[in-house]
Amino acid sequence: MEAAERTKNVRYAIRDIAVLAKQIAKKKKVISLNIGDPNKFDFRTPPHLISAVTKAMKQNKNYYADSAGEEEAVDAIADFYRSKDVNVLNSDILISFGVSEAIGMCIAAFFNPGDNVLIPRPSYPVYSAYMNLYGVNQKFYTLNEEANWNLDISDIEKNIDSNTKAIVVINPNNPTGGVYDKQTLKDLINLAGQHNLAIFSDEIYDELILEGKMYHTAALSKEVPVITFNGLAKNFLAPGWRTGWVAIKDVSGEIKSARDALFQLARARLCASTPQQYAIKAALEGNRKHVKEAVKKLKTRRDITFRRINEMEGLSLAKPAAAFYAFPKISLNMEDKQFCTKLLEEEGVATVYGSGFDMDKHFRLVYLPSEPVLNEALDKIESFVKRVKHQS
């Protein structure tokens, strides 16, 4: 049986490079800077979240949940957004099997083949993957690297056409670590309003702010529909629990039909994992000690990465302001995919090529490892870069 045509353009570079890294690891030590999983390093899921899930399991809350989510969890999410001045009802919340599932279901429910959606370049590959799967056209707007990867409103505007239905904004940004200021987000909202577009706001890193301030898109929007994605994976250090959610702010009911279709799709897939949903209230209403500790470690590791990358002739890096990613530019006589492949094969450092994020001549790395391991990886990258420069 041949593979279905709709699957042939589905790519996910982050996991693709992991396959090669697994093969290389059979022969030599590999330092993995390719996947943004804090729990693979010295970050731990907060104990009060583990206790909440364990308690739910022991109380036999191992049944199918409501398709939209357990009432306690939905209440906590809605209360959280209302505390951020986002006007949502409990019925506007859908708990998903990770944010990726929510993104995929929203793309399936909101858009038809031939519609187009504006996504950032560099992008996060799950958007391209699902759009290719469902026949939705992606149009890229380019983030401004010279302005720490800020949104370029004029570039977004020139890419809007009669088939455009929505704009995706990833804030804080993966893969760049950029964070968007209040006025820029207001300008984006005004632009979306002028063209009757919805905004998808991916905010999974919204508490891991190293510099500046986080502004929630939905809190700044009065009438423009905003679909916000978030979850437990990053802020609450529980990526393997696959617990995410979508919150829909649609004051005027512009997207009611698509919203209803989303919840219909959710019923077809039954529900998200039930016990993990009982960590949501504990997460959103509990202490944030772990966030402060994580941010402190990440700032130090970000600073090391920023300084050392910029000391390497042939690489340059705009300073990340959030999350745990760096997206250096490659100014060498080598394509980014070849750069990452050879770096892995020769030095045992796994990173992700920028073209996997729809932007060539760059690569992404995480600065999650402890300082000794991070410096070891950066030593290896420096040796490799020097060797490439010498050979050219």
C-alpha cells in the first residue's frame, strides 16, 4: 500500500535529527542540544503537580474525561485567563493531548484546502506539518533578526491576500527566544482587525521570561478573535504528560462555527489524559518557586551561550529573551543542514538545522544543560567552526 499523498510533505526536523543522533550515540558520546525537553537535564516537575496526579490516580480518576476537559481543570484555566484580563467563558476552553494536538485540531476545524494562514519565518514545524496534512497553504512573514527577532508588521501586511484567514504568532518565540512588546502586538491586532483575520497565539513559554515582559495577545484584543495555546510542558516542566489547552476569545462570535467544529472534533478523539488534568489547577493556582529557579538557571546559561557563540568567527546570535532556545546565524561556506549533520557526526553535538524551521543559514540549539555540559558542547561547536573555516 502506498503512503497517502497528504502525508508526503509532513516534516518535523527536530525529531528527524534525533534519529541520526540515536545512531551516532551507538558509536560515541552525543550531547543533545536538539530537543527542548527540560526534564532531560537538571529540571524537575514540581512535586505539587506530581502529588495532584498521583492523588487523582489513587482516587480512580482513570476514566474517560469530558471531551472538553475535566471541570476542575477547565475552571482553573478559565480563571487564569480572566485574571489576565482575557474575557473567556468556561465553554471557551478545550484541554488537549499536548499543545500540538490542539494546533492540529484547530487547523482542521478552522481552515479549508486553499485557505492560507500567515506563519512566522523561522517557524515552528508543527504548523507547517499540519497545514500540509490538511491542504492549507502557509504564507511566511519574516521575523526581524536585527531587532531581536521582533514581528515586522509591514512584512505581515504585504503577505495578506483574499485567501488569508489567520495569523500565527509564537510568543515567546521558538526557535528564536524573542518576546514581543505591547505596541507591536497592538499593531498586529489592529492589522488583523482591518482584514477580518483571527490570531493564533502560541504562548507555551509565557512564564519563562528572561528579559522584558510578557503580554498576552488576547488581553490586548477587544474584538479580534484570539485562539491561545498553552499547557504544562514548558512552564511547569512536564512535557511528557502531554497536557495542553486552547482558550478561545471571540467576543463578537465571528468564529463560532469553527469553534463548534473544533469541539466536535474533540468529541471524536474522546479526551485528553484524565489524571494529568488534575495537575492543571495545582499548576495555575499553586506556587511558582520552580519558575523562579528555572529562570535563574536559564539566564546564566543563556548568557554563556550568547557570549560564546558571538565569540566564534562565522556565527552570530541575537540575544534570546525567553524560553531556552538560541538560533545562531551561520556565515560559513556550508549549508545549515550539512553544518548540523557534520557537527553531529564529527563532534557528537546534536542541534537542528534552520531550514527545518523554514529559515536556512541558521541552526537551533537549547541551552538547557548544566554549565559544564553546555560549555563542553560549545567547545565542540567552536572546534568544528574553526575547522570549517580553515578548510574553506
